[in-house]
Amino acid sequence: MSHKFVTCEPTVTCRREKETLPKLELNIFNMVKHIILWKLNPELTEEKRNEVKKSIKEGLESLVGKVPGLISVNVVIDGILDTANCDLMLDSTLESQEALKGYAIHPAHVAVADGKVRPYTIQRTCIDFVVDAE
């Protein structure tokens, strides 16, 4: 199977440096979605629940640029309907399955997971899949 690459052209120019950003090539056949749903401990007060959700969001979204191969992270904490059976969601994209393996053990990720997520969650559901490029 041949690999298909997408070249992302820069869309902004740095006004101070008058230079455009370098092109970024991603192999879109190997990209992986890593999605997690968490349920918070029901013993947390509403105030503490909101604090914990914000902390998890800030911690996980700050990993982009720190963890090799982590392309994007979005943690959904607002707008969750009463019909849902989870309290927050991580939606992340990584360059490859190898990048996902590295993310799982990266010290910055482990610090967020151990310090901000695991102490306050009682259930975790995860799905990882290769992104369909077509």
C-alpha cells in the first residue's frame, strides 16, 4: 500500500519576522484517534466537579507540543446533555500507533493522568482507531 501525504500550507505570516511557517507533512493513513470518556466520582461536590473538569481540560490540552506525535487534543467539559452517561470526553489525534504508545508512557502525560484524572474518576472508556483517509 502506498502512503498518501497531505501537505499543510501555512495560512499566517509572522508579522515581526516576515517569514511564513514551514510546511507540515502528515501521513494520513497512519493517523490515530484516541477518544476517552470518563465518569467522575459522584461523591465530588458540584464545585469540585467543575474544578476537576477544568483542570483535566487544561492539563491534557497543554500536552500538544510537549508529546511527540500528538497532533491535537480537545477535552469536552461543557454542553454535555442529561442523556449522557459520562462527564467529560477526550478527543485526540496522533500521528501513528507508535505515537499513541509513546503518548501513553510520556512523563508529561503520566503526570496529568496520575495527578488530575485518576484521583477523581471512577470509570474510563477508551476507543482507539486508525483515521479513515477516504
